[in-house]
Amino acid sequence: MAIVMQLSDGSLIMGEVEESPAGKKALTIKNPVEIVVTLSSDDSFAFYGRVWMPFLKGKEVTVNADHVISYGTPSDKVVKYYMKIINTPEEQEVKPDYDNKELAEALNLLAKQRGKYH
């Protein structure tokens, strides 16, 4: 099951997470995708996903668990978009399928949360 996590640098990463064989303080993220939120001058929001650390040989990344400041279960729509990203050939662009009002509310809340940490 995919989760979304916020790292200490502010990055939002989505992927399948499990404890790493490297130790208790490490997590392995399979098929990591970075969720990038953009804000425009008219206060509208948009997001897109991109493969996180695309130049690796495999599709797993190990991170220090101390760098994860929060995590949670994504909505079904975000999971559907994530599945499109990880199952689409790299040369093809994937567009999100979402309701703008619902997205604006979620991203507004996210922006307020991120403002508390930066």
C-alpha cells in the first residue's frame, strides 16, 4: 500500500514503504514519486508527480527514518494518479485526474501546514 510522507526538507514523497534490512532507523521506499505542489499568483493550486531519484538502477530507495516528519494514507484519486505514474513509460507524460475544488482545499491546507515548518 502506498503512503505519502513529508521529509524534513519539505519534500512530499509517495511510495510503498517498509522497514529496511539496513536497520531500524532506515526505510525502503519502493517506486518513490515526489509530489510537487505549485502555487500561482492567483492563489490557485496544482500538483504533479515525478519519479524521485530517477537515475538509480533499481526502483527502491533507502532513507533515514529520522527524516520523515509525517506520513499518511493518500486519497483514492491520488493513489490512482500514482499508479498511472509508476506504470507509464518514462517518455510519456501523466496528467492528474482530480476535482479542482477538492484539490484546492487539500493543497490550501497543505500550504498552511508547510508554512509552520519553513
